[in-house]
Amino acid sequence: MHQVTIYREPGRYAGWPANYGIWSWENEIVVGFTVGYHKSDAGFHRRDRDKPFTAMQARSTDGGETWTVSETPCRLPGTGTLSANEHVQDKHKQEDTSYCTPQSVNFEHPDFAMMCSRSGLKAGAQSWFYTSTDRCHSWQGPYKLPMFGYTGIAARTDYLINNSEECLLFLTASKSDGGEGLVFCARTTDGGKTLSLHSQIGPEPEGFAIMPASVRLSDSQILVAVRCRGRSGQGGKDWETLRNWIDLYASDDDGKTWNYMNRPVDDTGRGGNPPTLTRLHDGRLCLIYGYRDAPHRICAKLSNDNGNTWEDEIVLRDNGGDPDIGYPRTIQRPDGVVVTVYYFDEEPDGERFIEATLWKP
């Protein structure tokens, strides 16, 4: 197990790979994230809201050992940010003005990738997506996602390809009261030209259920891990009295209906953290998440029975400086090495940076 720094610059704030995506082709890997500016007194996220965030992507051609970083080559539907509006002042926020007309794409193209983005988290949030058929060297779009009957759509990148024209997207929507959020599955059968609501995953929660991470077990079986938040029983609404965990849902009919399965992670610490869910070459499942209480760390759990039971926690990194870490993305290389990318800090008032842990389960 060893660590590789992908992006780190003094005075900068790099974060949230889970909001963007990771894609791989053998030993070529691309991961998305965003970069702003550090500010010491800005609260939980020590970023300067008065300065813009810039979408970035990092590429490795040697299985994650070395990386090059550049701005994400995509067009926004207006001015603003790519999936970072809640972290900037109004003058930097996304204005939805101009979308492209979706064209049918071959989801089974050998160099295909999809990336989803959003303008916000709650009621009124708009979302869109991009496609690439050249391994993220260029992105076509933005293509606007419909509202699917919800009050807002807060899309991050999570999808499963069924065939050249059919794809399932796993997304977050605002709740009926406009708050964040619940998870659902959307479906396209015409190469992305149109999308429709396929199913809602679980009931509308009292707190939130957001940021799904899906994996396919068979033609009909899908699992989705979900970041959840609810009351701790102590009353109040601040982070000190809320509990955060990860739940697992299962579908036996290709996402049409869902059943609650279990809770692989009882606690992800103050503020919570989203999961990644990966099916390893040997058939085991690998669930990875950040833990935001001390000791602040990046963790993994393995299952050898399709998620029915989970082994003890594996610590990938445990020297975080404060709770503002995590949001991982994961792929497995052809040689079995797992590459887990996340954002991290080593001291509370230090820069946030993008790191990868390379390890073999």
C-alpha cells in the first residue's frame, strides 16, 4: 500500500472527486475534481467563497503511479462553476442558459465516458451531463437532465451501461419539502437522447439519502450504496446531533424495484461521507468511504457474499488533519491493484489536496 499525490498546491483547496467521476481503460485512468482557494476561517470547508472554483481532471497512463492535471475540457451551460455552487458567492454561481440538444451516443464505444454535474443541492437545482468518446480528452454537451417530477436534481456521476443504447443513471433529487435529498434511478433507451424515471430507491428519508454508488452483479441484479443522514435522538439539527451512515439497497429486476439490504457502515463521522462501490476481479465487493471523526481516515470494507455481510474495516490512510476529507472514487487495475482517489489534508489549516492510495485487497 502506498500513497501518490495527484494535485497539491499551497494556498489552494482541491476537493470532492466523488462529485465528478473516475474512468479507466486498462492502466489509463482519469479522475475529476475541483480547485478553489484556501481560507482559514471559512468553517468546516476552509475554502474562500469569494473566489471561483475551477473544474479539473487528472490523467494517469501508468495505473495511477504518476499523473498530469489540466482543466476539464467541457463547456458550462452558462457562467459559474461545475458542481460547486454551494461553495461560492452568488457572483460565481452557475446560471443555466444554454444547453446542447442531446444526440444519440454509443454507450459501448471503447473510449466512452459520462460525467454529470449540477447547479445546487436543493429545490430548484438543475443538472446536466456530458459524454466523451475519446477518453475524456473532450466532452460533448452540456445536455440538460429532466426534473423527473422532483423539485430539484443534484446529479453526481454514477451510471451502469446495459447496451449500446441503454444506460441507467443513479441520481439525487430534492425531497418534497425542497430539502436534500433522496436517490433514484433514471433510464435511457435511445443513447441518451431522452431519459425517464425508472424507480425511486428507498422511501423519502427524514434526514437525507444522497450520492448513490452502484455496482452490477448480473444482468438483473444491482446493488446501490447510499450516503445517509438522520437524527441521533438528541434533538437539534446541527451536525453535532446528527448521525451519518451508509445503507445498501438491492434490485433483482434491473433497477425497477428496490429492497433495503443492510447497513455496511454504521457511522461515517461528523458531516458524513459518500461511498464508492466496486466489484473486484475476484468477485468480492469493495466499499470505500471517508471517516470524518478523529482519527480522520480513509477506510475500506470487503464482502465475499455479494454484500450480505461485510468484513472488518481496513484503514487506507489515517493521518487526516481534520474532518474535511474523503469523497473517494475507485477503480481496479488489470493487475489487481486498487486505485482509490480522494481529497485530504494533513493539518487543519493546511491546503486540501488530491491523493491516491494504491493497494491490493
